[in-house]
Amino acid sequence: MREHAVILNELAQGIRPLAEGVGWFEGLARTEQSEVLRDLTEFCL
């Protein structure tokens, strides 16, 4: 499983606080942010 998917899953379950997730996302490079958003979109579908 990709690291991004694990972090998104932990955020969804409340294992990680949302503020931590926001900081993590903002610290990613643009290309990585795009990958995370693509993963999140797939999870929602």
C-alpha cells in the first residue's frame, strides 16, 4: 500500500488529527499533492 493511502486512511479513521494531515499535505511537493488528491478521488468513488 502506498504511503499516501495509509496516511489518508488514518486521517479518515481519526487516528491522525486533521491538523496533522493538513500540515503533511501542505509540506508535499506539487506533484505529490496531485498524487494524494488522485488517491483521495479514487477512494471517494
